[in-house]
Amino acid sequence: MAGHSSRALVDPFAQRLLSTDLPGLTRAQRDEVSAFAVRRVDGLPSALRIGVTLIAAPMRLIVAVPGSGRIVSWLIRHPLPGVGEYVRMIRSLAYTYIWERWPDASTNGTVTAAGDSR
Amino acid sequence: MSADTPMHSIATLPRYDAEILVIGSGAGGATTAALLAEAGFDVLVVEEGEWVEQGSVVPFSLEQMDRQYRSGGVTVALGLPSIAYTEGRCAGGGTEVNSGLYRRPPAELLERWRTQYHIRDLDPDDIYAIADEIETAINVTTVPGPVSAPSAVLQRGADALGWENSESPRWMTYPPGGNAASGRRQSMTRTYLPRAHAAGARILTQCRVRKLAIDSTTARHADVTLADGSPARIAFRHVFVCGGAIHTPALLQRSGLRERIGDTLAVHPTVKLAARFRDKLNVPDDVPVHQVKEFAPDISFGGSASNPGLIALSLADNWRDFAHAQDDWERVSVYYAAITSQGKGRVKAVPGLRDPLVTYHLTARDKHLLRSGLSRLTLLMLAAGADEVYPSYRAAPVIRSAADIALLQQSFATTKATVMTVHLCSTVPLGEHPSCAADSFGKVRGMRNVWVNDASLLPEAPGVNPQGSVMAFAVRNARRFIESERPHG
């Protein structure tokens, strides 16, 4: 498992979650944050990664369905068992990364040039 | 890496075989290696992670998690709720990344362990004499001058409520005239690993032990994977497994040793909150040194790392209602309530998987204590002058007054909370009681030359920061080994 990136499974959902939660992030910033979340999922302990994959795969399918935006938004806001933990993990990773990388980002994710810590 | 770093790469290490193989270089492994090397044994330490010089990464940052934590810090014991935990994975193990707070094991706890688990020759006075030595070796000391502002919050709140609190000493050195911000951590890469190296021990980093080859009651060699991915074999006369409470039992199980191993994981579960104050107080790269022990050992309170990313993490479950605190992160700090759990967990190596499956089950009492702990911690924050308190669980209310705590008590459930721990113990408990997986000095039952000497041995989570207990038992057991296995010549 360790050799396969979970990017195809995780990135579309992470992008959708970030667009919903933090609309102030630019596309490039979302890409950067999502790439971080994918790296962390790739590094999960084996058993945990299998569990995450079992949840991420159907979530990926839902995200791919045209017009599923409302369903995905509902899933993001309503913590169903299992799915809720996946949402929580991606959100936790993303928020931790965003505010370490851009400590002065506004609460909708907008990063001013001065707030970019790089 | 400095010129005197006692780390060896594949190219410079002349040979792998050793009289004593120590697997893991944290609080247990480093002390074991130093004592055995100083007694004249030929010691090889293998460490799965890399050697990271202190100061080369920002404490509690994501970069540190990438380089010095297992799985980037994202590790979970599955259960209802699941419990997030972290483990060091670097030279020095957890001592490189933890808070550095130091507590001796309570004497009454040692006495209870001695009788309950039938631990031979466990004398609290002996353990405390060892603790004296350790405290000198790693320079256990208090902060010179005033403590940091987030630490003063704990002191102020507890004093206002009449609750017992104290500054926990740390393994730190401070320069002359130094202050709370100028401490230098005396972790294993600064203390026992250089001692081991000076006494002739070899240290091989980025070397993962896949399994021990066991012939009846004797382990013959270790099958390892080196930094370049190539396999190798390390022969030894004795092996000390010191990979921590998760990976020590997992390695033993992968090697065919399963009886009573990995079935009794014990942790200190914690729940957290963020609190906002009128004045700026945040210290992004350090943790508070005060702990509140009014309800110990059942419940203890302390402070957590609070850089902006970790504040966002603690607010994320209720971002819509809590996000405004992120704008004020310099006035916010994160605190925890930790409990002594009566629950138990398991570590199971699963064939075909690299990492073990870890589970943990909280009891009804544990869940009650977590609720009670979070409520009392909230009260403590208000007593210290917090404007607003943000408990870390889904649908938590913002707490602005003591009257609001009733809302917390009504709405809290552990299944909604982010339950975490950094203290993992007891997966290969020592003692002569039939439930114990190792004998009174850490030798694995039924084995002639396989020893455990890390947090796995503690029969229970001790209710205080466990690293002092881990080191004291490691020194005790290493000395007993030296007495019984004097090196030739």
C-alpha cells in the first residue's frame, strides 16, 4: 500500500471541503493544502490507511457525480459515523497546515500578501 | 549534523553484529545502551528514524512532525471514540519531541505495583536513588525566573480556586541569566546517546527491524531494512527491544511471541480546550510548565503546544462559532485535562501489514472523568481570567461564564470529542504475576535472551508524565542484567 498515493481518492474531496469551508483560499492555496493532506494520508499506519480508503472511495464517487454538490456539502456539515471521522481528519489536517503556513490568514481562508509566511 | 554527532551511516559502520542489540533509542533504549556500553558490553543501537539536531526544526511544527514523529503525527487507537496519539520516531525517540516535563513515579504507586504484579526487588527507595542519578544526568530543573504567560494562567486559576498546583521541573539547561524561553532540552541525543557512544556503542539510524529470528527459546538475529532499502541481518547474544509501547509488542508479535503481549495497552486520555484572554500570551514553540493536581491521580490539568496551526486544530470542530478566536491567536492558548483510565487497549501485528492495529476502549468511568475534567478545566480557565473558552468537541458552546458550564455538561459526549494521548504504556508489563508478559526485570517470558526495557514494561499508566518512570525502570533492569551477565575480560 505504501507505494500508492491516495491523491486520486483524497484530493477531489479535500478540494470540495476547502471550497465549502474556506472560500477565501485561492486555487493554488487549495492545491497546496490538499497536497499536504494527501501526503499525511499516504503516511498513515497501514490499518488506518485501509480504513480511510474504505471511506474515501465512496466519498470520491459521490464527489464525481454531477450535481452532487449539495450532498457533499451536507456530508461535510453533518458528522455521520465513519464519514464524519474522515471529514474531521481532512479538515484537521487542512486547518493545521493553513494556519501554520499562513498564521494571519482570515477565518475564511483569505491570505494577504503580508500574511504569507514563506 | 554536527561533527561530533554519534550517528553512523551505512557506509561508515564497519559491521553490524553485536553482543547486545538495542532496538530503539528513546528514554528506555538510550539509557540501556549507555549503561551496558559503560559496563563493557559491545552494544549496537538501531533506530528507525533519523538523527535530527536540536534547533534544526521548530518545536511542535509540521516539519518536526514530518521528521521526528511516526506517520507525521497522525496515529490513532481505534475505538468509540478513537484516540489520537503521537510517538517519536527519531534518534532519542519521544524525548526529542515531548514537553520535557519530569515527574518521579509516586512511591505509593510503586508499592502497589510491587504487590499487585509481584515485581521482585522493587523498592521505592532504590527507584528514587536511581531517579537522583537520572535527574543529575539530564539536569532536571525548574525555570529560572518567571514562568511563561500560558503557564501562569494555570497557576493563577488554580490559586484563585484554592486548587493544588505546582511547576513541573523539566530536563533543561538554561544559560546564566536565562529565562523561560532560553532553555535547551536535555533529551537523549544530548545525554545518554552521547554517553553510550563515548563508551563504544555504535548507533545506526534509519534502520527498521522487521523481525527477530527465534529458535525455540533463543533469538538468533534480527532481520532489518537499512536506510537505502537493502535488507541486512544483525546477529547478537542478547537483544533489548525498546521501541515504545506500540512497536515493541508489534515487533515481538511479528517474531512469533504473542502470549500476553500487546493485550494491556494503557494510556492517559486527554480532552482539550482553547481559552482566550485579554492580553497576548501565546508562546508558539513551548508548553506551560505548571500542572494542576487537585484531582490527581484521576484528573490532571496542564497546557499544550499552541502555535497558530494547533489552535486552528482545536477550534476546527466548531469553526462557524469559534473561528473568531483564530483572529486573536496571540491571546489564545490550548490546555488539556488528562485522566487515569481504567480502560484497556490492544496492539496487534497483522500479517501482511507494516504497522500494527491499535485499539482502545474507554470505560464508563473514563468517559465520566473526561466530562468532569473538561468542565473543571473550563472553570479553571474562567478563574484565571479567560474571556471565552472553546471546548474541543463537536457542537460545543462558547463558554463565557461559570453558568455556561452547565451547557457543556449537557452537550459533551466523548464520541463528539477529540480525545488524544501522548502517554502510551503497559503492553509488555513486568512482574511475576501470571498476567505479566515479562519477568520482574524485563526478560520476555519463555525467552533466554530477549528483553524489553521501555514504557511497555510499566504495569499501568502511572498518572504522571511517565518518562521518569521509564528511565528509572530501564536503569534498574540494565543494572540487574549487568550483574548477571558480566562481559568477559
